[in-house]
Amino acid sequence: MTETQKATEIEQLDAEIQELETEAAAPPDLSWDEIVELSAEDLTQREQRKGVLDKMIQARKARKLELEAQLLREEAEAARDETEKTYEAFQTQDEKLQRQK
């Protein structure tokens, strides 16, 4: 998965987390008419969803942290590679300087 794909997935997870947190914080109250119109199965599904919202939020947050950690590892590797190249160039120049002295 590329950095762009990871960043896009992180953004999508952020949006999903925000939606789920909003839903968990303020579940819609049903009016009597809405309750009467809904079947017992629909009401049961709504209640079950309320029960798993926190787990859904935590799972998405965990995935987001995994992706962020992967991105940071990749950035660290790239920085380490660049640092090693720079250090090798420095050593070469330092050796030349030492020989000239």
C-alpha cells in the first residue's frame, strides 16, 4: 500500500470515526409513530447497533493508528537512508581533507 493510499484510508477512517462518535453521542430518539411503524426486528437491530458502536469506533481508531505507525516507519527509513548517504559523502570528503593535511 502506497503512502497516498494509506493517507486516503486514514482520512476515510477519520470520517467514519467522527460519524460513529456522533451517532453514539446522540442516538436519534424515536417518536411513538416511528416505533409503531418499525418491526420488532428493526428495533432490535437499532439497539444492537448502539451496543457495538464503541467497538466499531475502537476498531477504526486501532486501524488508523496502525496506518499512521506504518507511515512513520516508512518516513524514518527514508530519513535513515538519506542520513546514511549524507554521512558516507561526509566521510569521503573528510578522508580527502585528512589526506591533504
